[in-house]
Amino acid sequence: MYSALLAAVMPALSRLTPSRFWQIHQESLQVMTSAPEPEAARFGRLQRILRHAVETVPFYRERFCGTGLTPDNIQSFADLAKLPPLTKADLRASFPDGITSSAQLHKPWRMSNTSGTVERVSIIHDFQKRDSDRAASLTALRLATGYRLGMSYMTLPPNICRSVCGAAETESPSLGAFLWTHLRNGTWKDSETHSDLRGIIENQILYRHTQLPSYWPDKLVQPPEVLEECLGRIDSAAPHTLKGLPVYLYLLAEYILRTRRRAPKVSGAIMPMGSSITPLMKRMVEEAFGVPVAEDYGSAEMAAIASECRFRNGHHPLMPFYHVEIEKDGRPARPGELGRVLVTDLVNMAMPMIRYEIGDAAMVLPGECQCGFKGLRFEVRGRWQECLTGQDGRIISSDEFTDSILSEPGVLLFQLHMLPRSRYELQIVPRADMMPNLERVEARVHEVLDPCVGRLKVTLARNLRPEATGKFRFIKQAANLSAVTKDVHAASA
């Protein structure tokens, strides 16, 4: 009833603000489910972005000149392949003046930084882009989990945030407490207070969002009482959608299955965030919680980019906002091939992102989805930089390697360190009820990676630490291993 009420009043409430978030969401949901947008209209948005980029952004003016192209040479989405990908190195070298538009459209602009699993970059979004990002995120939630505004929504945070988006030691303040604090302190007129207030209203009234304290700030393996507290709070909130980093969801699932504990109440779906969830982890989470794992795909640079539908048969790009390519050796990847994800943002005029190499590895899926979606479908398989070369020369995704090690009895967690001169160190955290056979694990690594692996050292560890952002990398390269990455890229060619 609450969701129905919000849906009824949102059009009227939207007229009180400059935001078109609700209208954009409704339109994008229709495009993704029942009324596909004509290709000509979508291509028109691409042409607008290309012309705007060449006319107002120095980086793209130089790039088009350097390739001998003009926007008029791009006659279809397939023609985008004539342009080199936009890399993170390009962004860092050109930021801010070289990569942002001199037209200053759709102000105010806002800068944000990516969390940086491997590399951090700074991004500028205009007001129109931020509006579209909110709409895209809600559309992805709806497609993947059936979530509607007003349903209970809970997240397990990966790192320390401000009061609006979460906290490490304390939860977000209630709306009443927030207002009383700023009235008492005389800060209720500050622009920062207004921004935080909008965020709290959105989180607590529209999304009914609960963000738990971080239970994994310094180490991943936690004692039973910590896991019980986390599971108890999930159970008390009984969210429709529970969202968290895959490794957090996996550790909770492993504890539930190992102890045969009753699962906390989640009525809709579990949703991983921040990185891809491996097939093994996905199966464990679904078995432990008794609800499906529903996936979307996005990044800090662009928000939600793609989403599964109710059939959970691969990611569908959010067509009103993005054009997605999976590229292998400079051509579109074929079904079953692992390639790099390239994304073109069709909205952001402040900092156009055209064929942005986001850093992920994905596999194209064959055929059409049962929902009738006719565009590209794909599965994300981890970070491209963390791909490995198998003994048969094929590229092995980090997700595939992760599952091969986690499937060994007694292995709870691991981290593979790729060191200089073909040296590798594998740290393994054992399960609470079983010790792993280190010789079997070492044999498994050699089975998958030979002859790539030179010297391999396998050791037991009591615990493993996440990155500063809270994310965890199962495969970690040394800072000076650019040659290893080049070898992996060369093997894919």
C-alpha cells in the first residue's frame, strides 16, 4: 500500500523540484519492458553526444582529428568501433579541462571519485546525468528484483561514508534527529545540510533504505557473535532487497549453511554490488537465504549500466542511457568469448564518456532472452586486469579461477599474489570446521594455470584484509607487474 501511495503521489511531488527522475524512470522502464525505443531515436542521442564532444571537449576534438574521423563518419552504433577506446589513463591525463565540456550545460556539476578496485579516476556529472543515474538505478532494481519505491531496502556497506549514505560505526540519523540537530546548531540553511536532507528523504522515505554498520572494516573473517548480530538485524528489518559486496554475502551464506541456522527474512532478492559474484558464491547465497540472487551491473563512473530481468538470463544494457560493447581483439566478441567491456554514456554532457574501457571482463551470451529483449546480453566475469592465462593458452577470468579454488574442501577464502619473476603466493583461510589439503590446492592451481605458474608458495592464513574501499580482490597483482598484464592481453589476441 505504501508503494502504491508513493507511485500515486510521485508525479505531483516531482513538479515541486527541477528533478525529472521519476518521469525518466517510468519512461526507461517502459522501454526496457514493453515499448522498445526506435533505433533511430537512440542513435540520434549518440550523434548528439558525438557532435557535442567534438565541438566542446578538447580531448575528443584531438581524438577525432587524429583518426581522420568526424561525427558524420559514425553512421551506426557499429561504426563506433572506428574510435579507440577511452581509457582510465586518458581520463587522468586530460582531467579536468581537457576532458570536460566548455559549454557548461545542465549545471550544477558535481565531481566524484571512483572507489578504485585497481585504479581511481575522477568523474564530473551534470544535473541531467545525476537525474538519469537515479532513474537508471531504480529501473535496474525494478527489473532485477521487482523492487518498487517504498519497499524495504537494505545494504551492507563496504566502506565508511557520510551520514547520508551510511557509516562504519553508526547508522544514518533518522529524519527527525537530523532536522533537530541542524535546527539546534543553526546550520539548517547551509547548502550541505540541504543536500544531506534530500539524501535522507530519498533513502528513508522513498526507498525505506537501511544501511547497516560495516562489520568487515579491517578483516573479513568475523567471530560468530558478529555474524549473528548482522543476520539478526537483517531479520528484524525483513527487507525486500538485500544488497552487499559478494564476499560479504558469501561469508554470511557460508555461516548459515555450516551452522544450519535459520535464514533471515528477505522477501524479494539478494543483490550483489561493487563487483561480480561468482557462480559458486551465487549458488551458496541462494541456498542459504532461500531467495534468488538478482544482479545488476554498474560503476561509480556511470551508475547502473545493465540489469538482469526476472528470468535472470544475463545482463540487459539499459538502452535509454548507455550503449555497451564487448570487444575482443578490436572486434565484437562472439557468444562464449571473453572480452573487454566498453560503455558509451548517452546522457552526460559535462564529461562525455565514449567507448569507455571500464576494466571489466565479460562474456557475450547467445540467443534472445525469454523476456523478449533483443539487444546484447552478457555476463560479467571479473576484472580484466585480474584475468589469468591457462595451460591451454586461453584467458581465465578471475571469477572462474576463484570458483576453482573455493570449491576445494576446507577453503573459506584465499588470495593469490602475483609477484615479479613468475612467482606466486597463495594465502588460504580455512573453514571453521575443516582444514584444506594444501597439496590438493597447489595441484589445482597448477592444473588450471600451468605453464603460467613458476614458483608457487601456498600458506595458511588466519584472516585476510579487504582493500581500503572495503572491496576484496581474490587475485592481486604486484604494483610493478605491468608485464604480466601485457602477457595476458597478448594471449587474448
